[in-house]
Amino acid sequence: MKDEKSKASSAQAGGTAIAERSLGQRRIGSARIAGTSVHASLASEIGQRIVRGDYPPGTILPNEQQWSQTFEVSRSAVREAIKMLMAKSLLASRPKVGSWVEPRERWNLLDRDVLAWYSASPDRGAFLKTVQEFRHIIEPEATAFAAMRRTEEQMAEISQACREMGEAATLQERTRADTRFHLAILRASGNDLLVPLGVLIESAFDHLFSFTTREVDDLQHAQKLHEAIEKNIRLQRPDAARAAVRKLLANTDDVIKSR
């Protein structure tokens, strides 16, 4: 407990003071998203500030009364927001100490909200690199399994998403089709663990593909790389499908590095 108290006092004097200067006058009541509860909106606001570095790990956060006054919300809404962030492992709490930001390695980066906050943080380069590393680890083998195991229905889903990528009229349409394409491949791999994992990283894929589609110089080339993956899954060529994915990933790596 002494260590916690010393951590509290040092963090209170440092990180919180810095973060408080960036609070401004924003009020949750005036910024609520339609259909979203007050405590969820508050959790999102605080979560974004944590992930982007306004509150570094170890920082003791303002107490319930301070949050309540800052955002003009009830203390019960603050308590629920803090509980949500604790469930995502962004925060820990102790009586008489308060809530503090957990070390980054403890954050649940597979949580949909945390991923969205992470992707919107100033350190976009680190986010893109992290997503790409994940793809290099997972997608080549998942695609090879899809080539061996996919059903006709799953193949139709993959082919349709690929086709819609080529026909998309807007960046948003292409990005969503791109995400559907890769998630359909994960489902077709036949590995039960990859299905929920794919759903969790859907937000990360959306942000990555939005960036790369906007930055890529040759959309036709990118489309052909996707079509090669689709073709080799359809023809049930696992080795060729794996190689096609690696070629696509290498192309994406180049786009990220060049920007």
C-alpha cells in the first residue's frame, strides 16, 4: 500500500497535471452519440485520452467528483465508465488510492473499443505496423487452410467480396469490401479460434485498409493481388494461396513505409 500511495502522489503531481491541461471544456452531455449511454460516452472519452497518451501509465485519474464536474454527469455514470475501462484492463483501482492507468502491455488490444481508440491515436505508424505484423503471423496459413477447407458457400462469400472491391465507387465501399474479403477467408480456414479473433480485429482492418487504399498509387495492381488470392483459394491451391497473401502483405508493407 505504501508503494501505491507513493505512486499516487508522484503520478498526481506529474501525469494528471499534464493531462488536465488538455481537458478543455468538452461536456459529454453535448457530445453524446445517439443511442449511446452517458457512461459509455464517458468511457470512450477517457479511453481515447488514455490510449493517445494524455494519461500515461501510472497516472492517477481524477476522482469521481472531479470527473462529474468536468463532464457534467452523475457520479454513478462516472463509476460505470471506470468499471468499463477496468474491464478493458486500461485501469486499476484501489480504495483510498483511486483509479490509475495500467501499463500498456496489460491493455486488452483485442477489445473493439480499445482497437478503435488505438487506431485513432497520434501514433498511427505504430498501430499500422502492429496490425501488419499480426497479419504476417496469421493470414498466410489461414489462407492456405481456407484453400483446403472452404465450402462452396464460403467461396462464394470470398469471391463476392473480392468482386465488390473492384466495383466499389467510394473509398468507404472498397474498405468495407476489403475487410469482408479477409474476414471471410479467416472463417473459411475452418479454425474455430480464428473466427472470433477476426471479428475482434475487424475495426483494425477497417482503419488499416482505409489508410492503404487512400495512399496506394495503383488500385488496379492491389485488386489483382486480391484476385490472385481468391483464384488460388477457389482452385484449392494452398501453397499458391499462401504465396499470394505474402505478396499482398509485402505490397502493403511498401505502401506503409513509403508514407
